[in-house]
Amino acid sequence: MPKDTISPHETFEVHELIAFKASCATKAATLMQLATDDELIQMLQDDVRKTKASIEDLRGLLHHAPVSSAGVTATGTTSTNTH
């Protein structure tokens, strides 16, 4: 496998990390709406901002994945053999 490609299991792990971080950002954004302390609100806003940046970084790794999450390669052909 070329060095600029991540393996299928690494791709799966990146997808799991993105899902986890998205869940954390959603929770922090929800808590931010409920919080009354200005310092806590600021901390939650910072957390959401940093988490979104982390998600974008992880999505960048997926450009090095040999197969997308839908089973379609970068060229648009399916990666499964249907024969």
C-alpha cells in the first residue's frame, strides 16, 4: 500500500473518531445553551470550536483512504466485486 494511503482498518477508526467527536460537539453545544456561568459557556464554546477543527483534520485523512465510506473509490467506481 502506498505511503500516502491509509489502510481500510485505519479508515474505519477515523470514521469512529469523527462520529465520537461529533457527538461530543453536539453535547457541548447543548450544554452551552443550558449553562448560565459565563466562564463555563466560554469553555464550552472553545471546546466546540476545537472539536470542529479536529473533525476537519480527521476528514482530511479520509482523502488518503483507498475506499470511501460508501464503498466507492476516488474515481467513482465501486470497490466490491459483484461477479
